[in-house]
Amino acid sequence: MSEDSARRHVPESPADGPVVIVENLHKSFGSNEVLTDIDLEVAANEVLCIIGPSGSGKSTLLRCLNRLETVTSGTLTVLGYDLGHSRTDMNAVRKRVGMVFQGFNVFPHLKVLENLALAPRKVSKISKRAARERAVELLRKVGLPDKADSYPRELSGGQQQRVAIARALAMQPQLMLFDEPTSALDPETIGEVLNVMKDLANEGMTMVIVTHEIGFAREVADRVVFMDEGKIVEQGDPKDVLEHPSHDRTKAFLSRIT
Ligand code: ADP
Ligand code: MG
């Protein structure tokens, strides 16, 4: 191992340059290649929305970004950390990358406040009091100031998903990944979750969001990526991609879902 590659697990200047750099990424499950030659960059403070049909590889790409999946080939740099490097401290990366899934991945046996305080206490070793204060503040931020002592089952789907977002934020991430965060929600609670995400965008959070909410993407995204069959078919300004797509596959997809 060269001296240079031995050092690369430590980010040189995570505050500078793109937050995510994906180069020439390929991912296969057995003989099934589900991501083909993906190149993608996400700048600091950027909101990137990924759209595309079911099975096009959106979730797999997102999962590669915090190494819930290992890549078959290519390079992936997140917050300056080289995810392909054996010496990269993945716990350090995951601490800085928040993820929210379609299902509400809150701990059902813990009260809302305990859900929010757990990781900061265990992983970041902050005091019980500081974790509590941070949790209370985050519950206010996501519009649930009076739910600290509720159990997740006592909340609606939209409220649980806001708890999931608050829980991710409790680790003070520098990048947030969302995988169809509103797809499992009743229509009347989708808006409250999207509004929380909109607030985050306005505060400058760097976000990668897989979504079918085209109106949200048009309004909030800085850039939209359309994926199909494991490839990025086109990307660009939301207005261009969503209102004047240049590829037939993008047109067909948009006409199916809007
Ligand atoms: P999307 O999120 O766009 O619906 P996915 O990333 O979930 O797409 O899936 C892309 C392809 O990868 C699909 O064909 C899916 O069946 C396959 N796939 C995803 N996860 C696995 C896995 N763990 N093992 C095998 N195949 C998988
Ligand atoms: Mg998916």
C-alpha cells in the first residue's frame, strides 16, 4: 500500500469540494448488474432528487452511499471519506450521514424522546441532559413538541416519519439520504413530512432524496436525476428534466406518474 493510499481514509478537507463523488460505479447482485457506470456529484448544500421507475436501482445507489451495499467497482467518496478504502472508519461516516427510509424505522419500544436521544448518547457520548435538550429542540423543529413521551404506535404515519427524520438529525449529520420517505404514508400526512424536508433544504442541509413526489422535486430540488435500468438517463435543472425532458424514457415515466 502506498503512503498516499494509506492516508486516504482520513478526509483532507471535508468542508471543501463535493459532499458526494461517485465515479464509474457498477453494482451487481450475482450476474444481475443493477447499477451501470454511475457518475454523480453532490455539492455542499445541494438538494438532489432521484426519480425513476421501480427496480431502476435508486435504493441500491442510496445504500451504496453509506455502504449498506458494497460496490462491485468504481469509487465512492462521501464527505471526503473513500468508501472503498479498507481503513476508512465507516462508523465515522455513518455518524455524519443520516438516512430515512420508506418504512418508519423508529424503535417501537422506546418513547419518542428516547428514540431521539439514544444514538447521541451511545455513539457520540453526549450527556443525558444534552441529548434530552437536543431531542426536545428537534421535536419542536419537526412540529411534534408535545410527543416526547408518546410511543411510536400512538402516532400517525406522518408523525412517525417526522420522528425518524428528527432522530437522524439528532446525530447532526452533514448529509441526509431519504429513500421514498413518503411512499408508505396516507395522502393527508405526506405534506407534513415534505414540509419538514423543505425546511431542512432551506437551512442548507445537503440532501439526496429518492422520491415520486414530482411537485416537491420541482420546488425543492437543485437538481433532478432520472434513472432507468441502473443508469442515469438524464439530469439537470428540475424544470428542464421534469417539464422538458429530453429522453423518451423520462417522458414516458413522467407521463405515467403525473
Ligand atoms: P429501486 O429502488 O429503483 O426500485 P432497487 O435499487 O431496489 O431499485 O433495485 C434495483 C434492482 O436490484 C432490482 O432488480 C432488484 O431486484 C435488485 N436488488 C436490490 N437489492 C437486491 C439484493 N439484496 N439482492 C439481489 N437483488 C437485489
Ligand atoms: Mg427503492
